[in-house]
Amino acid sequence: MINTLLQLLKSRTVLFALLLAVLSILQGYVFLLHISPVQQMFVGIGLSVIVTILRIITTQPISSK
């Protein structure tokens, strides 16, 4: 189980997802970003693009890292 978790942490996509989770928690508690709904839309689009790029550049499964 520990080996599986360590393998997951080698994935840029998983690390990005963890960062998003932490930022979402912070946003919920301290309203870190004061942005309008239109700006939120652009942030969502940007996040989608980043996840897509990470998926495209992925060359091997997590189990082989």
C-alpha cells in the first residue's frame, strides 16, 4: 500500500490534483481569491487545459514509475 502511494506521488497529474484540493480547501475557509463568476470560468478553463496537457504528456502508467 505504501509503495502504491509513493508511486502515485510521482505522477504530475496526481500532484496537480492534490494541489487543487488544498487550494479548494483554502478558498472555502479564507476566501483566498476574490474573483467574479467570469474569472472563475476562465480559471476552470485553465485548469481543464492543464489537466489535458498532463494527460497528453503522460507516457507510462503509474504502476511503472
